[in-house]
Amino acid sequence: EEAKAARLAVTMNESMVRFLNLLRLVIVGSPVILQSCWIHSVDLTSWFIRLFVLYAVVGIIGMLVAPEQAFYAMGLKEFRWAFERLYPEAKHWNGNPN
């Protein structure tokens, strides 16, 4: 019984890791795919500006909705200073150099 529960826990952990990696890929890749629909209808500079704006909007929404998950899951620890400015409790998140 205990061995079955342990196997189930390992399987669920592996499944969640794969699912989160796919979700991360969708978050990073979907703006490029979406903007590719209009790449030939505008000049390249406008396309890059629209792509940047789209990534900025996705990033801002992500930081507002789930800041701690963005900090850990998206590997944004090097931007700790920004998280601490927006969320004072970020000082107590794991990996604090102080």
C-alpha cells in the first residue's frame, strides 16, 4: 500500500513537472506565434514593437496575478530587486542573499 502511494506521488510529480514546462513554453512562445500572423502586413520595426508590447503585457499580468510563481517557476531570481520593490514580502522568499 505504501509502495503504491510512493509510486503515485512520483508519477504525479513527474507529470506536474512536464505540464509546468509545457505551460512555460506556451507562455514564452505564444506571443511570437500570435504576432507571426501579421508579420507580412506591417514593417519589421512595427512587428517587433508589437511583439515587445505583447510580451510586456503578459509579463505584467503574470507578475500581478502570481508574483511568487513567476519568481520561482520562470527563474526570475536575478530580478529580486524588482520583486522586492513591488512585493515587500519578497525579502523572505527563498534564496535571499541578505
